[in-house]
Amino acid sequence: MVVVVDDDAANAASVHKILVREGLRCEVAADGNRALQLLRRERVAVLLTDLMMPQVDGFSLLHAVAHTSPATAVVVMTAYGTVETAVEAMKQGAYDFLTKPLRRAEVVRAVTRALERASLRRENEELRDELARAGRGRDVIGHSAALRRAVDLLEQVAPARTTVLLTGESGTGKEVFARALHRLSGRPGAFVAVNCAAIPETLMESELFGHERGAFTGAVTTSQGKFQLAHEGTLLLDEIAELPLALQAKLLRALQEGEVQRVGGAHPQRVDVRVVAATNRDLEAELQGGRFRADLYYRLAVIAIELPPLRERGDDIAALAHHFARRFAVQNGKGVLPIAPDALAALQAYPWPGNVRELENAIERAVVLARGDAIEVRDLPDRVARAEAGARELRFAVGTPLEEMERSAIAETLRLTEGDKRRAALLLGIGVRTLYRRLDEMAGAQACPQVGEFDDATPD
């Protein structure tokens, strides 16, 4: 609905007539108080208001709209001699202004643009609410079997106080899982995240446990550490494998005793913290190499949840892509665009070595660059767009031997990846060593490229 606010009855009636002829639902308010009543009672898309009115003027209405109906677009009307006042109104949030005497074409054009703006604002407001509701529930998007197993375990252990170890490749969403775990736990304290790889070793102890004033050069005040900041909440120790051995011992003590001692402090401080550790490394291998304490490992890995890579979650790619497209549309003040079928095919054909984080970045880029009515292949990063261009469908007759189908699948995938065996293994859903073993077994077959035919890489 459009509301026209003007104490000049003749002008208000003229504008009302113009808008009704355009097929718009329109109400007239003779003063600002009547306009405020309509704003509280109706869903007003556009408010077309005079600035100079007794009692409640146009500036007061602008202020009211900002607080009670932020999706409403305001167009102000002003006389020729007060254009500067109209400009000031736009600085305070008005979408557009018209100068009197009003011309029909200008009124229609301004209101049409304002309606489009109001529609976008309303859509973004609803999406923000929807995303906020989703954030209060589960952040983990997807329904694939691989993801479901991890989520089921997460939901099962969330109410407990035990430590949790999240493992998985970079970009699989370990922090998202940790935040979901905290939310589901019902713990009243804060969620605090620390990246152990991003903090210099000399500052790590102070970062985790805090320090007293004068404990070291530059310690001009007493400071709480992350453990105390996360009291009664959850502390995520990301990249835990990067923690120096000396600090591993102090972390173990904090976990066992439920207390921390600030650098330079004389007395320990009690803390109630649920610790979640995360890593993309094989901690058992780190343990065997003497780089990680066995006692700390067993303390952290009471419950271990392995997050699947995105290549094992093919059924989730479309859901994640649409989720990110909606989120970044809201953040950038744009309308939500659908993802074209060929673009979706490219997203599903690409192996996503960077996992969910790489997909998120690709969709953000696409939302920003999209200029049509949908997100197209041209809006995606080149490496992703090429996946769609090179995708192949293999067909086999009933009764074709499995060995022959496997040979053809490997050969076609290697052609698609231009001999990149690591990427080929990702597309095939097998390990690189497994691919090399298959190639060795097929080395004598004419239908399959030989090991080394494409590149000189050695298995890792």
C-alpha cells in the first residue's frame, strides 16, 4: 500500500488520483498523526509525504519509519525553494524526493522505483529473520548419509560436558559444528574460538590462560584468557595440532583440574569450560612422531567426530549452494537469484578440494557478479565452470564386466582432469594411492592410459 501524507488536501487528492489510476492501493493521511496510525496498522510499502506540516512533520515521519517500519520506502515532496531541505531528508533515510508542482510522470516513476526498493527491503528483512531462525537451530546444512552420521553423533553428545575432537579436511565446517554443539548444549556462557596456528608461541599461554599486570613487557593491565572468557560456555581450540608441547602439558592440567593460572599469577582460577578441539591433521600420526602428547590426545578424543569432505556429500551441494546464495544476497542488498541448471551441474561436477569453505567463496563471488535473472556458469570461478564443460556421462550395456566399466571410468576421469591424478581421485571418490594401485593393475590394458602418461607425479 502507498500512503500520501499532505495537509494540502488538493495536492493529496491529485496524487491519490494518479496512483489509483496506476492500479495501486492508496490511502491519504491529512496529517502526520494519521500517517503514524496507518504505519502501525497497515503494511505500508511507500510513504509519500510533504515535509512541512504542523505537529508531526516529514522529518518526524522519517524517524518513525526507521524504527517501526524499516522496509517502507519514503519519498518526500517539497517546494522549489526548499530543495536543500529535501536533500537533508534523503541524508536521514528518504529514498527520493519530488518538487512541487508535481508532474504525473515524475510521481509514477518515483513511486514505482520506491515500490521496487521496498519489495527488496521486505524480502531481505524476511530472509534475515529466516536465517536468524536457522542460526538459532542447526547451522549444519545437508541431508547426505555421511553428514547425517556426524550430526547424529553431535546431537547425542551435545548435552554432556565431555570434550569433543572434531577432525576433517580444511574447510569441512569444523567451527560450524562446534558452534552447533555449543548451541545444542544449552550452556549459558559464551562460545569462544581460538586458532592455535594464528597465535605466536610466545603469546599462546597468555592468550589461553590470561596474564597479570607486569607479567611481561607490555602487560600493563591484568587480562583474562580464553578459558575464563568461555566460563560456563564452550572453548574451541582450532588447529590443536599446532599447540607447542610445553603448552600441551598446561592444557592437559587445565582439562583435568578445571582451573587455570594466569601468566605471572600466584593462584589458580576455577573455570567451568567445555573444550572442543579441531584439527585437519592425523593426531595419531602426530602422536607417533612425538609431536603430540598421548595423554592429551586421549583426553581430547573422548568423543571424536569426523566431518566428511564435500566430495562425499554430493547430495548436499545444491542445498548448500542455495543457502549461501540467499545469505550473500541479503548481505549485499540484492534480490535472491535462482541457480541456473548448468551452473548447478558445474557445482556438482567440481570436486571441491577446499570443501564447504571453497563452495561458500564461489557462491559469494557468483552473487556479487551475477547480472542476469539467475546465477549462471559465467558467474562461477573458472576452475568450477570448467568442471561443467568437461563433465561426461558414461553409459554401459547390461552385462558389461565391472572391470571394463572401472577401466573406462578411470580413463575418462583422467582425460577430464588432464592427467591430474589427485583431482581424478577426488572425482572418483577414492584415495590417490588407490588410484595408483588400480592403474598399476591395469598397466597392460590398451583401453586405459598408463601410469606416467599424463604427468610425472608420484603418489603421496
